[in-house]
Amino acid sequence: MSQCCGKPPVEPKPTDPCKPPEPAVCGGSPAAAGAAECPLTYFRRMIPNCLAYAKAARQQGRPIVGIMCEYAPRELIMAAGGVPVCLCGGANETIPAAEEILPSTLCPLIKSTFGYHVLKSNPFLEMADLVVAETTCDGKKKMFELMAESRPTYTLELPQKENDADARAHWAAEIRKFKRELEIRFGRPITHEALRKAIAVMNRERRLRRELAALMKASPPPLTGRELLDFKSSISGIPEDYEQYEKALRMLREKRPCPSLASRVRVLLTGVPLVHGAERVLDIIEGHGGLVVCQENCTGLKPILEDVELNGGDPLDALAEKYYRIPCSVHTANERRMESLRNLAREYQAQCVLELIWQACLTYDIESHRVKRLAEQELGLPYLRIETDYSPSDSARIAVRVEALCETVRQR
């Protein structure tokens, strides 16, 4: 990290429009000298790291709880002694097995996740003592019904009115019911002390991730958007992760910016999450003239913009308030997302807005009309909507559209 990008940037081959840029933060490939000490190398082993942590936790008698949405409060799971694990599938290879049961036109994230269930090939799902079935999406809700036929699940219902007092009260009641379910199922009372301790851990995680994301405000920044995305974990609360986050912040703050990134078009990426294994579109953007300086989605800033209030009051109420304010497209009307996009576009000096929609993600797809209007008419920024799934078959077409977007920005 002390060097600038380690290597000169590698130009994408004309015959391979989807070639991602070379790693920059740690001076080249993981085999390079000193790369073993690089935090990015550590997080690129995220799945093996998380699997080792989950297995050790299970041997200690801690339950494994699978989640698929940012609305599932990890703090409650942790306060119950559990390990919250994200189960969202990002593999195209598991989708055919899911399509034997689910509609082929369904969201690829749901199909991929269910394919892991059918094939029994996700070790985290196989060891899960409970799966939290969040009702943030009709497709997920019905998929969970099928999964519940052979796996223990708990339905967590999210009301959808953005600023309705009754909806907030209902959500707070859902949080309390979830707490009771965890206590009964795992035989451990969730005290206010344990909950506040878990909140403090998650607030630390959110703060560290916000600080890493804030490095992208620099022009040029010390890392790429893909590298920032790689600083993630499927399990929250792993102490070694936090040590690596802090180490990365120290190294990146001392690292000279990469001059090659100065000529890239600064992209605000919004829309659906880029779960592990489904980073293809981000790779295409950064391989064809763009630099994703801000990721507004659920694998980016959306769930970490706010912390849980720790000072005074009932921590359950504070927990419910924080999670209810996540500006997902499931809410109506989703004004908080529009306000967040306004603020982030300004803070990260975005030159364009690119919205990614997974096939059949209807709430984000319909809401894209409002995002386009916000970008073009209010913010004065070029906007591009990309709808795709996990198949690489349309990568060349996406690459051409990204290059056209970047050229539009440069001409302006």
C-alpha cells in the first residue's frame, strides 16, 4: 500500500470486454512480497475465514443463524449468543437446480440462494440452526415457505409505510417477538446489557466500514470500488475482521493516491446488492473507464449510514428505529433513499449515476424511474440503468453501455 497502485493499470483486452482491473491496493497479486500482510488479501479469503469462525463457534455451542436481508437485526442474534451469517447466493452455477422448482423469471439472488438449499452445497446454510425469513420481497417470502419445509425458519415481517406511526409500532413489536423467539429457541435470555454490548460491536463495524468508504471521497482515492467491496464479511462480529479494517485504514491513509484513477469517471452505483460472487457488473464498470466511488446499495453504504443509539432508553426501541430507517425500495414512499442519493452524490463528487437491477427485482426496477429523474433533472448527472442476472452472457453489451456512459461524462 505504500506504493502507488503497485503496478501500472492493465488495459482491458478488446477481445475480453469483461476483464476486471488488476488489484491495486497491495502492490499486485497476492503472491507479491508483503501481500500476506495486506488486509485486502485477508478479506479475499473471507469465505474460508468465516467458515473457520462458524465451525469454531458451533463447537463452542453457539447457534448459527442465517439471514438474507439487512433488516434482520444482527445485534439480537449476537446478544442471544448466536452467529449471524449472510446466506445470499451469488453463484450462477446453483440457479439451474433452483429453476426445477422456482420460476425461471425470478430474481437471480433468490434462485442462487435456493439452489444452494436444493444442492445442500452452502456449508453455512447446512449448519444453520435457524434461518430468518424476512418479508422484504414477495419472491423471498414464498421461497422461504419452501425452504421451511426442511429447515427451521422464523418469519420477520417488515411493514412498508415509511413514516407511519402504526407501521413503526408494528415493527417494534416484530423486533420484540423475534427476541422472544431467540430466547426460547436457544435457551438464553437476552438482557439489556448483552444487547447493548452487541450494539456497540455492530456500531464499531458500521463506523469502520463508513471510514473505509469515505476514503473514496478523495480525488483520486487510494483504492478502487472493487477493492472497497472486497472489504466485507459474511459474518458480523469477528474480532480479526475489525483488526484488519483498522489496519487497512492506517495503510490507506498513508498511501499515495493512484494517478491512474484520476482519469476515471466517478460513478455512484445504486440499486441491488452485489453479494459475494456477483461482482461482475462492478468489474465491468471499472474495467471500462469508470471508478465506483460510492456504493449506495445494501452491500455498500445503505445499511451503515446510521448507528443504533446507545445512550438511554430501551435498546430494543433504538434497534427497531435504526433498522426501520434503512431506505430500501420496499418502503413506500421511499423518500429517504432519494435524500440519501442527493447527499452521497455531493459528498462523493459523483459524475454519473449507474443503477443495477437484478432481473425481476420489481421494487427497485419501478423505483428506477424516480432515481433517473433525480439524477438527470435535479442533480444534472448522466444516468444509466442496467438490468441483468448472474449469467455473463450480456457482459459485452454492458461493457459497451458503460463505455458510452463514460464518454458522455467526458464530453460534458
